[in-house]
Amino acid sequence: MTIPLKRIDPFISYSKEHHFGLLLVWKVRQGIEKEINAERIANYIIYFFEKDLYQHFKDEEQLLFTLLAEDNVLRQRAEVEHNKIFNLVTSIKINKQDENMLIEFADVLEKHIRFEERVLFNELQVLISRNDLLKIEDRKGKDAQPLDSLWEDPFWK
């Protein structure tokens, strides 16, 4: 296992959002364990994706992944995993009762976040130039906040 490097400032907002993504994974698993109706869990996944993950992924794709060559193996893996998560969310929207899809979503999202934190971000922090840092510096002001206060069905409790 690769140990994450101390995050440099421009990456901190991404790592904070990853924390909330891991909380989403935990909530999905709690819901499954408590035998909560799959549709309730699916609705939260869709809500979280639309309010948080979608923009997070787009920011990573536009501001971070482009710092690596298109044929870079780490960039390609991250992009493939983003596409897989997008496709899973689309499938969940279509079939909210598929508990196996919810479990797969949680597993894929967790593995993806761990990859970005332990491998991709470490690589980027070593390779990134001062000019590239300045390009993503503006995002630093985006403070990740939990979305739970706006959600009326905390099924995981």
C-alpha cells in the first residue's frame, strides 16, 4: 500500500470532497446492512452525485487529469473509473431497486477514491509545475461541506 503524501494546498479541497465520498460509501453500506429499501439509498446516491460528485469529477478531469499526458496510465485509469461511476449512477436512476448495483457503486467509488488519494495525487504532487499549481489554486476556496443538512431521509442512522 502506498502512503499518501501530505497534501499541498491546491489538492486539499479534493481530499476533503473525497472524505465525503467515503462517507457516502459508508452510508450506502449502512443502508444495505440495515435492510433499508434500495430506492431510498438510490435516491441519496443520485442526490449526492448531482450535488457533489458530478462537479468534483468534472473539476478533476479538467484541472488535474489534463496535467498528465493522454496516454498516462494513471490518467487513463482515473478516466475509466469516472466513466464507470457515471454509468453506474445512470443505471441506478433507471433501476432504483437493484441492491447489487448499489453495492457495486459503493465498492467502485471507494476503490476509486483510494486510488486517487494514494496513487494519482501523490504522482501529481511530484510532477506538477508551479504554473500548473497556480491554475488549480482558485479551486482551493471551494470548501467541501456535508450535504446531509439538506437531505430529509437519513436512512443510515
